[in-house]
Amino acid sequence: MLLQTRGIVFRTLRYGETSVIADIFTEEKGLRSFIGGGVRTAKARMPFGLFQPMMVVDLVSYFRDADEHLNRLKEMRASEVFSQIPFDIRRGAVALFLAEICRKSIHAGEENPALFEFLLDNLRWLDSTEQPIANLHLHFLLHLSGHLGFQPQGEPASEVFFDLQEGVFLPTQPMHAQYLEPVQAMPLLELLDKPVHHCHEVALSRPERKALLDGLLRFYQLHVPGFSDIHTPDVLEMVLEG
């Protein structure tokens, strides 16, 4: 059958002399793997630039509904043309981080139109906003966890701890080591309560932001099977704070 859908590129690997294999999160069929033939040539009908992480594309593919099957791309073109992400090193670094997080935490075959729209909204905001973007990756991690089924729960209080193991905010310290102190848990509550276009309003210093990112990555490691070896945080921190 022919599949015609929008997609968001998570990862691309070179294959052979001129082809690529791309993991693309599609609106219709969730995360699938596609092979693009001859895209690394001067006269390619599907330019290699379309396969960069977090590119939003319209694709047509010869499709077989099996998670591990490589589907051959027939056509692909840009669905969204970003004006700043490809040219701004800070926005580009955030997009690469989002792509790596998505590739590690979203599994093949999970059809999820709401998740697709969430990713698209974050990319559009990243590309268009004139507000500071230093908190965007933290906000993204918190709200992506909701789409993946383990968003933090609990009510605001004068002082809260965040239990990473159980995914809940608590008024007292948990009886194990997997938790965040109130100084870290309170900003998480603030970020959780704000829409993406207000996430810059949460005041965080560079060390606080780094500590929150480390905590949220631990949170994902506890709740997403196989979530490890994240390579982009150091680059992201250097670019955002530089």
C-alpha cells in the first residue's frame, strides 16, 4: 500500500553509497523506519537536507504495516520551512536535543496524533519565538512525559520533594535516594503549570538549569526502558549558556 502522511525526522543513518535509513515519526503510523534511495547525489529528487533531525516533511512511501520493516520512500518534501532553526546555533542545538530525546523515548509503531501535534507545536515555537529559549528543553521533557504516560503528579504546597521513582510531588522526603530537593522540585512544578510560550518566565540560574536537566534525565531513565547514553546535553548547555 501507499502511505501518504506528515512526518518528523528523528534520526538518519547513511546506507550504502547514496542512500539513507531514516527514523521518522509519522502522523498516521507513529515511528517507522524508511529507506531513501539515491538521496546523497547532486540530482536527488529527495535532497539530503530533508533528512536532518526534526525536519517536518510530507512523505509518500510504499508501506507495509510491520514495526521492523524498512519502508521505501517514493516522494518526500518539506512540510514546514523553518526560518531560524537551521541557521541559529542555539535553536539548532535545542532541536538536536529534542530529536535525541524523542528517538530514545518514543517506540516504533505507536500511532499518536496528539504527540505529533505536541512535537510540531514545540518546533514551531522554537523556530518563531523571540523570547529566551533556555528553559524550553526542560519544559519539553516534563510535558513529553505526559504523552508517554508518566507525567509528574501531585499538588503544589509550600514545600515539595519530587519522587523520581514514583513520579509524584510529595510534602515530605521519600524514603529512598531517587528524589529532588524542594529547591529543584518547585521550579519543575512551575514549568509543569505553564504553557510553552510562558516557560521562559521561570527564573533559573545556569547551575539550577543543569541540575534540573540532570534530574529529569534520571526521571526518564527510571521510566523509559533502554533510555541511556544521551549525548547532546553537554553541547546544549554550552550553546545555551555561551
